[in-house]
Amino acid sequence: MERTVKAKLASLFLAPVYIVLVSESDGRRLSLRVTPVMLQIGLVLAVGALIACVMALNVIGTHYDGAIASASKFDAWETTIQEQRTELDTLRRESYLDIESVLTWAESLQEGLASIESLGTRMFEETGIEADDFDIQRSRIGGIGGPVLQGADGDDAPPVAPGELESTVASLEGMRATLEVRERQLSVLRALVLGASSERIEDKLSGKPVKSGWISSSYGRRNDPITHAPAFHNGMDFGARHGSAIIATGVGVVTFAGRDRSYGNYVEISHGDGLKTLYAHAGNIHVVPGDVVEKGQVIGEVGDTGRSTGPHVHYEVIHDGKRLNPWRFVHSS
Amino acid sequence: MMTGNSTLVGDSRRQEGAHLFCQIVESLGLTQEAADCAAAFSIWFE
């Protein structure tokens, strides 16, 4: 049986085959003669067509999957872009707020500067001093200005690097601190200059150089506490607790802050018009030469450095190089 | 320190006496005792 089928199939490709078509209505016949060559060509074409169809379907399927993958990628990109846009908006808003604070600083600086200039001008007017003798106008602190900034929603809001902004703010903070010091210094200097022209020296100083203590030695002749020999005491001693505050008895400029064998650690303050005060035997000193100090400002701590028998402040008042009795200044308080 | 008021002059003298006494104590090198003396005689200010 199997051999018969094989033989019949083999005969298809070896001998011509007739395909007879019969019409059902009138019984006409149409015979088609198919040669083995035609059959082989037809078979090859059929197989080829089948392979082409399979390949086409495969290609279409691949493209379809790619299209789906691309769509999901686009969605992800869009989400990322949206997130970045939101982040950018937040950053721009924050930058704008920082810029606003910078502008507030700038306004504060400008107010301070205007105050200094006003004070300086008034000082020059009141004292008759030539403004050129001072450097206030020329040494004005920086220049403040720049373009008007757009709002956070504006498309043309300027890009601001966060690091740059921080350094600008830090710089402005430093400038403001300097300005405050200058303003205070100028105020004290004004008091000094005006004092020189109108104040008596008794009005420049008042009070004691310590907040708490007692007068342990007065000005004048006494027995030296170390040698016990008669000697002249050219200041007043204020016994006080170790470490308590030494305070300036008037506004002035520190002309010395350092150590001496006899005075120990001491501070000298010039109050203008040839008047100076001296605070000796300090434990610690809180000022340096050039500092402008106000009346009542802490300049050091009580100690017993130098030629001293215990914690106290040796207080001197010097006018034109002569040691005065400090009592009249202490007493005036 | 002439104030013209006998009571104040008296107080002032008493203070001067207290100062002198406490300063003598300090001149002996008794710093803490001198401070206590100043407090005892109310010549220690705050």
C-alpha cells in the first residue's frame, strides 16, 4: 500500500497529469495538461510563497513589539522631563527667594552706608574738619547695583548658580558686619572729636574700672606693698575678684594692649585731648591696639599679673603725660 | 571731701578709716582678708 502511494506520487513528477474540469450544468469538459516541470515549478513557487508569508508575518510582529516598547520609552521620557521641569521650577523659585534676601541685605547695607555718610558729614560740619582728612567718603564699602530681577514665573529669569549666590550672601554678610563696626567707630570718634572741642576732661571719664570691688589703695604717698618702703602711688588700686570684668571708663581708642614687667597685662586707652587711662595687672585682655571702645565696655579680666600682691586693677589717669589722681573722675560717677 | 554736712562728713571719715584699715590689711599681703574687710565695712561696691 505504502509503495503504491509512493509510486503514484513519483509518477506525478515523471509523467504529465491531466486535470479534468466538468461543468455540472451542461456536462462540458475542460482538460488541463500539467507537465512534471510545471508541477515542480508550481511546488517551488508555493513553498516560496509560504516562506515569504512566514517571514513577512515575523517582520510585522517584530515591528509591532518595537512600536509598543518605543511608546513606553516615550512615556518614561515624558515623565522624566516633567519631573525635571518641576524640579527646575522649584529651584528657580528658591533662587528667586534667595535673590530677594540678597536684595534685602543690599538695602540694609545701603541704609547703613547712608547713615555713615550722614554721620560723617555732620561730624565734619560740626567740627570744621576738612572731609579730605578722612577716608570715609573714599573708603565707602563696595558698590551695590545691578539689573532688576524678573519674577520666578518670568521666562527671562536669570539663571543663578547656587554656589555663586551663597558666596555673594557671605560676602554681603561680611560687608554688613564691617559696616556696623565702622558705624560704631565713627560714632565714638565723633564723640571724641566733639569732646576735644567742648568737653572738659572730667566729663570724658567717669566711674570705676571694675563693676564690683573696693578701693584697695589710693593715689599718693604710701608704703610700697612689696618693698614696704615709702613710695608714690601714681594711680588707684581696685581690689576685685579674680576674673571679674575690667571696664573702660570712657570712650576712646586702645593705644596699647600687652605685657609689662611691672604692670603685667595692661591696656591703655586714649580718650583724645591728651587724656589717657591705663588698666594694669589684668588676667586676660579682650582688646587690641586700634580698637574703638565705648564707656562701660569690657576690655579685660581682673588678675594679678606683673608686680602685684593679689587680684586687683591698677587704674591710672594720664593727662599730657602727667599722672592725675583718678579719684576726681571716679568720684564724679 | 568737704560736703558742708556734718553727718556726711562723719560718714566720709568713717569710710576713709575703713579704707585705711583694710588697705593696711592688704599691705600685709593678706589680699583675701582685705577683701573680706572691705565687705565687712561696706566699702565693697557692686
